[in-house]
Amino acid sequence: MNRREVIELLCAASVIAGGTAPGAIGAMLGAMTSGCSPASPRRTSSSSDATRSVELWSFFDLPATDPRSRELSGIAWDAERRVLWAVRDASPSIVALVPDPSLRTWRFGETLEISGGAPVDLEGIALIPDGFVVCSEDGPRVLELDRDGQFRRALPVPSRFADVRKNKAFESLTVTPSGRYLFTTTEVALGHDGATATREAGTRVRILRMDRQTGEPTEYAYETDPTPHEHGDWGVSDLEALSDTELLVLERGWSRGHGNTVRIYQTAVDDRARCTDVARLSLQTPTLSKTLRADLSTIHAAGVPEAKQPQPSPLLDNYEGMALGPRASDGRQTLLLISDDNGHATQFARILVLVLRMPP
């Protein structure tokens, strides 16, 4: 199953679940085929019933006693080697996670120590034919590495991204299937672009698309959900490219006494929400349309151990990494998530394997 088929499956599953209307999906797929973006500058979400399109295949909790389990963030699936690469934000390294054939248990493979370049706080990773691209909250920066983890070069980032909030910079990174584009974004709005998320409104971020052939950057405005609870945080923790225009967006947050909320949206870049030449985002700035594809609190979690802190579902934790994975044994496409335990005993370092439900 290629990524184009994944898009069609997501849309078909949403129809089954009572989400987007079939006519609208046909129009969207037709627009994608013609190279035009179907997105609207108006932000929209489907009903929570659309979350039925995704279900749990397996979960695996990495050993808390192994330092390689700590503070794992962005992930990228390597189909050729059948390895999930994960960056650690606690140390400049890339860890290989190797699944069994059934995708139900995982073991550690090699660890690549990153050398060269300035200090980094790694949060995202993307796989390219001859190496890796990683993003760092320090800077923030986007760096190209070879397959041994050796620094190759820093990619140019628009200067406006220096105006990031502390510990809320580049959290995500993905490369398109064509290999031409990289996408990243900050976790919350840049300082000059507005507020962080509240109970009344989401935060507005700039999704940055970087052309690997020309170096040209393009920015698109995207608005997250509001925070689900008072005194909580909310933002974008990862992106996964389905095509040169289509993205999955991982939104997540935490609040004391309520735990984590994790939602996955699908969006498409749209010139009407292009903000490359917009100095400051405002409430009048058009944002990308988005459609809810999964709310982890609604996924059946049989067999998952009790959470270590209050959570609406034992499945939930601090998920920061997302990647399309291999097919499951029944042929369905998998979506992989990984949680960052922040080095805390009250959190799991967990790998989730989700599957996209096939239409009847």
C-alpha cells in the first residue's frame, strides 16, 4: 500500500464512520489528482465518530531501566532495513528500534551518536536516501546527517523562526514520498504571531515546507484545537507527509489531573492559507482546513496496563513521534506513534502500532 492509497483509505474510512461526505471526498481526491489543493482556508473538523477509522494493533512499553528508552521523540520508518529510527532529545543520538514480524514486540538495534555541528535538542527526524534530516529546538535548526549520524550541513531556516517560545520550537519533521519537500512546524505560535492555545482558541503556527531541490521555503498558517482543560498546554508534536501536499498532524497536550489528550488530523497545503509574506499572523489570517482522523482516548485499549498518572484512557501518554509504518500481517497500513517519557517514572516510553480500518 503506497501513501496515495493511504489517503484514499483514510477518506473512505471517514465515510464509513460518518465523517466527511462521499461527494466531498470525491472532490478532494479529484483535486489531488489534478495537482490542486482541496483545502479550505476555514478550519473545520469532522465529528469524533471519524476516529473509528483507526484501531489499536499493538503496544509495547520499552524497558524503563534502559537509558535508550528515555526521552525518545521524532521517528521515521526505514522500510529497506525494517527499522524504526528515533531521536533522543536528552542526548544527540539516533536509536534503532526493531520489531518482530508481527509488530507486537520491539528490541533496540544500533545507536548512532551524532557528531559535528552545534549542540542540539533533537525532536524530529526524516529519512532521505543517503542519510537523515533532523530538527533541533536549539536554534531552531534543521540539519542534514549522513547514515552514520555525522553532521553534513545546516539547512536555511527563515529568520522569523528565531522568535520561538522557550521549549516550543521545531518539534516535528517529515519528508514527502517524492523526497522533494521537508515539512516542519513549531509546537505553538511564534512570539509575534499570537498566543498559545487556551480553552477558547487554538494556537496559530506556521507549517514550513522546504524545497530540497531549490531551498525555497513556503509557510502555511495552521490553527490547533483549543486546550481541552484549564491550565493545560496544547500544540503540534509531529507531522507525517502523505504526499507533496497532504499531511497528518499530531496534536497533543497535557493538564494536571486530566492527563494527556492526543488527536491526529489530516490537512492539505493551500495557497489561500499561505503566509510566507505575512509578517504577523492574526485572527483574520486564513488557516488550513483539517479533518479529525483519530482521537486516542476513543480507541479500544483492551490489555493496556493501568496508566501511571490520571488519564482518560490507559493508552494515553506523551506521544511526540508519528510515522507511517509497514503493513500489519493482515495487510492493513500501520501508523506508528512513540511517547517521550521525559525521564519521569510517571510516564511510559511506549510504541503504539495503529491500523487503518479497511472499508467493507
